[in-house]
Amino acid sequence: MTTHHPIAIIGGGLGGLTAARVLHANGTEAAVFDLEASAGARTQGGMLDIHEDSGQMALHAAGLHEGFRGIVHEGGQAMRLLGPDGTVHVDEDDDGTGTRPEVDRGALRDLLLDSLPDGTVHWGRKATGVRPIGGGRHEVAFADGSTVTTDLLVGADGAWSRVRPLLSPARPAYTGISLIETDLLDADTRHPRAAAVVGTGSFMCLGGRRGLLAHRETDGSLHIYTALRADEDWIDTIDFGDGAAAKAAVLAHFEGWHQDLRALVADADGAPVPRRIHALPVGHRWDRVPGVTLLGDAAHLMSPFAGEGANLAMLDGAELGLAVAAHPGDLEAALAAYEEGLFPRGEASAAESAANLEIMFGAHGLERMAAFFTSAPEAG
């Protein structure tokens, strides 16, 4: 059975939901299709710093900025930077004046979901194929055997987007960095030394072209990212089903680092989770194709080292919704206007992210980041 939706957004992440919300706020309904079985099918995880000039602008456009202020993690803009020997190079408190407040990704997603009419998001709909059917329309096929047609197809479906090939042959490439994620639960009680090392907000320890990155979450846990320059197949050499062996393999790269730093991995609760970091080419763009566009990681996947991914996805979604509202009855004019801003915005942030990767995991990453934080007017 095929259903027609004037606007179909593939992907119910922050960008896709922001697009749907801004469209709704401007009198246009969209259907969102997400592969998850339900809104609570998995934890969303992680803290996000929401930037004044991107993510917060999107929330203003969505009419949700006041609600956003209600879920801010107080103290979350604190920042600590240490060296491998445990020396503290930067230790900044959150005095409440920063412009990049931290929120829990799951809470932000819930804020967006709750702002949409019931039935906007169609859960359990994993896109398996897309094709043009003429006149700027497209058909999307899902794993459950259903199909939809649409006048405007929005690819908000992330790094390995099914929609992107309609516009571009580009595929994400490995950046040379692999992350290993671990958690320390109920840190103040169960892991007090680690809690003291990380502090109340964000944390970095850099040295030897590797690093430990962390943040404190609203539930009192610490989420740790161990970052290594590694061959793309390095992860495949480790049995991550064996938590103790995986921790040992990761810690072998941190010989000589202070014991309190090694404990962020050694004492982690549960098995480590590996993740290769990929990116699209800086400046990725495409020629205008009728009836289809991209936002967020589908459009400009980058490494996380500028903190721009979620912020840009939300701003993309808001700008797309506003462009459609500003060009009633003329989708092509709306998409042309949207992409005119999308491309330079994505290129600038992707270039910053790539540069930060080289700085942080270069020969003098600690020194360069210490200089950045101590000289920057806004460290958050």
C-alpha cells in the first residue's frame, strides 16, 4: 500500500524533528519516518552544548527556546583540560554567563517530539530505497514492505543516508580517529576520584596524538570517549564482547598516563563501545535536484571536534522549514534558497571540525588547546 505525503522527512533525529516542528509552527504539516520502533526504543545518550548562533536560533524559530532553558544542565559549561601526567592546564567553572548551555540529547529530543501533533512521526519505518517517479516526486520504500510518495523528500537520515545518492555520489570517509565509549555510573558515589577529575561539565586530556574526552551527564554518570589515531581496521582486532580484554587493549595505548586518568577506562561500568569517526568531504554540495534535499549529517557529516553536528542539523531543519514557509506553492524556490545558505554554513563548520581534529590529536595538541581556552573569550 502506498500513501502520499506532501512532505516526507526520513529520519527522526534532532534535525528532522526541528524541520517538522518549524513547518508545523508555520502551518505546514510533514510526515517523519524513523527506523526506531518507538520514541523510547533506545537511550539517546550524551550531552550537547547548544550554540547561541545555531542550535538556539533553531529553537527560537521552533518556538521552543523557553522550554529549552528549562532542561539546561546547570554547571554543564564548566571545562577542565589536563595533561597525561594529571597536571591541570585549564579549570573553568560554569558561572552562568556562557552562551553554549549543555542539555541531555534525550531531553532535547523529547522537547521536540512533544511539540509535534500526534501521528507526525511514523516509527518502525526503516527506509530501504528511494527513487524519483517524475515531476519532482519521489517514492520511498521501507523494510516493512510499505511505500510512500512525496512532493518534497528530506533526507535527515544521517551519515549513511539512503536519500543522499539521489543528489550526490559522495560517501563518508574514515578520518583516522577511532573513539571508544565507556561510562562510569553514579560517579560521585561509586567513582569519586573520577568524578573529581572530570568535574561538573566537560573534560579533556590530550597528549601523544590521543586523548580522553568526557562529560558529566544529568543522571550523575560520566561518559568517556577514548580517542586514538588508528588504522581503520584496528577496532576489528579487538574483541569488544570481552569487556576486560577490550579495556586492556585500549589502555595499552595509554602506558605512562596518570593512574586517575587510566581509571576512566579501567573502572568503567559495562563493556567499551567502539566507533570509527567518518566525515564527508569539506565543502560537500550538489546541483539542485527537484523535490529532494538533505540536512544534518546526511548533508555535511563531520567529526565531532567542533561540537557543531547537532547544532547544524537543527539549524538546517529550521532554515528548511522557514524557506518552505517563505515560498508558498513554490518548493523549488524554497529549496534553492535553503541550499544557498546550507552549503557555506556546512563548509565552514566542517573545515573547523577537520582543523580541530588535527590540532587536538597533533604533536602539540595539549599546548594548542590550552592556549585556545585561556585566550578565547568563550570557552564553552
